[in-house]
Amino acid sequence: MIKTKIIITIGPACGDVKIISRMLDNDVDVFRLNFSHGSLDDKKKYLDLISSAVSSQHRMVAVMGDICGPKIRTGLIDSEGFILKENDTIRIVRQKDTIEDLQLTTTYEKFIDDVQPGNRIFIDDGQIELKVTQKTSNDLLCKVITGGRISSSKGINLPDTHISIPSITNRDWQCIDWAVKNNLDFLAMSFVRTAGDIQQLRDYLEKTGSDIKIVAKLETPQSIKHIDDIIQAADAVLVARGDLGVEMDLAEVPLIQKKITHLCRRYGKPVIVATQMLQSMINSPSPTRAEVSDVANAIIDFADAVMLSGETAVGKFPVQAVKTICRIAKVTEKFLDENEHIRPKIATEDILALTAAFARSVAQIVDDVKPELVAVWSQTGSSARLLSKARINVPILAFSSSTKLCRQMAIHYGVVPFYQTTPQNLDTFVKVVEKFVLEHNLAKLKDTVIIVAGEPVVSEGTKNAVLAHIVGGSPRKIF
């Protein structure tokens, strides 16, 4: 098994139970439903397909909804659009019934109010660049810096503009309610600007009684400015390199990715690297060498998960793309396991400081003892998460009595979650682990496994316990 978690975006290219099952056979851990495209009825159909495929797999697989956020798009343009050439002049106007040649509307009603002369406007993932030269109360006059074909519903980025649109739109609230109703495991929040955006969503989820975890998508200069607070406020982080590469200097994106993955490791939070991981495989059965290096470097940077978007949602080779990223992860992890790496201190909240130190100690034990695996009872998911961030070189079997928590632990590097009713005591848990690893051929007699347990498995007054257990023999408590 690989330790890197694979997230795929489900779409028309993989909207079939057989294809989804083949993806599961190749270690897909999380399915992403992108609310930017299609209706909620479409998402329900995909969710039913995922449930059907997972039901025969005996695996804990998560589903993540991705809300759009304040994404601005071009308005309706006739036919196939039109071509903009360098140094052309185009006028952006407020919504009106008739649009003349070289005029453009947007989906954001306050666009004219917020954008100022001198501001840059990027369209269609930065392929087209405009610069505002003049402004009136009803329009913006723009010079074309980089031309191209412009058409309806293309994304617009405003790196120089502070937009007044809320971080969560009316459409987003509908999608959030749908996610709660359908018991999704994660919600990815687009265009997060401050930790307050995360808290707004968390407060709403708590009022609904939902335990959905929040993934903060970092894709704007504002989010990078508040990066520490956002990482600590979120349950997980996604490096959205597509919009980052438009909103900021493209040359800075690899360095920002490294900074984010480093901080997430330091703060003990899972991190996903996304966008154009295997972009060429949308139309080709093989990736480029640069893409293979990109995926490998994300794993070397200590990403917990890598994500495929168009490659699986609309690409011609969705299963092959999953097989490819799985193969890259396997080879890269072997390299990491064979080479020593520094384990920095995890700077987590005070209530988990002892658990974080404990996780690093377990990692050192694994280095010295070289067991087949680590088994942990994780009632809240914190122990499994922090053991994952310690980058232990063997699989971490995480047991919990909550199926929802098991699915959510599927995002953690190296963690393989399993449902288990709560053991009465530590001795019972040891027996559960031994029976499980033997039945699933994860270890054999006389192999060593490290067993980690906390409340409520250990006796009252004990925070955590670690045992070196010889399969078929008697466990030996380490501390």
C-alpha cells in the first residue's frame, strides 16, 4: 500500500461504477465533488455511484465537497466568443441586454465599483491579461496586454483588487446545506482570505450539528498574508496552485507550496497539493517528465495528499491517471523511507502538545525497532493525525468507533483507518490488533507491531500507552 493519499475529482469521465471501482483498486482515498460545475442533482448521482462502488471494497473512503466561493466569471457572450489582440481596447460594462463588439460583462454586480484604474484583470486562468486605463460610473476601459479567445463563463482573477463580495455566496450556502444533508466528510472552502472566513463556516456547521471538517484552499495573496492563522483555524489545507499562479508571480508558486507544506507539518495539519499535477493526461495516456517530477517533489515536500482535477473529471484516461500518480507515490515513498529525514517539533495547541511529543517519540521507536506497522486507537483522530505528521516509515492502522471519523482519517498520510467497537481495555485492544493484522495478512507470527492507545482504552489517569507486541507472543509495554 502507498502512504500518500490520492484525491480525485469525479465528473463525466468517471461517472460509472466500474470506473470508480477501478480507481478504488488503485488506492483512491477521497472523492471530490466540485460544486463549480453541474447541479446538485448531478452531485447526488455521483454520490450514489461512489456509495455503490465503495460498498464492496471494505475500505474507508471520504467525500469532499468543494464550494465555489466568490469566483467571478465573464458574462454571456454570443456564439463562440471573440478574439482579443494585444493592444486592443475592450470595455467592461454593467449588465445590460445588448452587448456590443469588444464589450464584456461579468457575473459580479459590483465589478465596476471595486476595480480601479491601473488594476490588472486576468481571464481564463491568466491566459488573457487586461489592464484598466479609465473608469466611469458604468464601465471600465481596458488595454489588452495578452490576447486570446474570450467566451462566456470564463474565470476572472483580480490580483490588485480588494473585492467586497462575501467569502461565502448564496450559492455556496445552498451547497453547504446539501453537504450537511448528505453527510459529506469534508468541505473545501475556496478563496479563503482570513481565519475569520473559516470560523464563519465552522460556526454555521456547529449550529447544524454537523461534524464536517473544513479544508482551506489557499489561492490568493490575502490568504498567503494570513497563512499561519488560516492553517491553525482549518482542519486541513489545500494548495490551489492554479489561482495562486494567476494571482501571484508564477515563479513564486513552488516556493509558496514549500512554505505551506512546511507550516502544515509544523502545525500538525494535513495538506493537499493540487492543480495540473498530471495535466497532460487529460488528452494523453502518459504524463510529461516535468509532471512526474512535480508529483514526486510534492510528496518529498511532505504533502499528505495529491489531487487530480480535470485529469479524472473530464480527461480521456481517468483510470490511467490514477495508476500513474499511485506509481509515482510508491517509488517516491521508497526513496523517502530509505533516507533519513529530520522530524521537526510539531507546534500544536496546548491541549495536544503532549500528544504531539508522544507522536515524535513513537516515530523514533519505529526507526529503532523497525516493526511491520503501528496500530493506534484514535477516539478523536488527533493521535492518528499527529502520528501521520511525524512521517513514520510504516503503515499506521487507525481504529475508531466512529465510521465518520474513519472516513475523515483517510486523508492522513500513511494512515489506514478501520472501524472497531471500543475495546474494554488495553489487553482487549492488543487482541483486536493481533487478530486483525493476521486476518488481513498485514503481519505474521513473530513480527513486531507497535501498539499505541489513549483514552478510553487505557486505564483512567493514563494519557497514552505504547507497547511493542510480538505477534503471537506477549506485549511489552514501553511507556
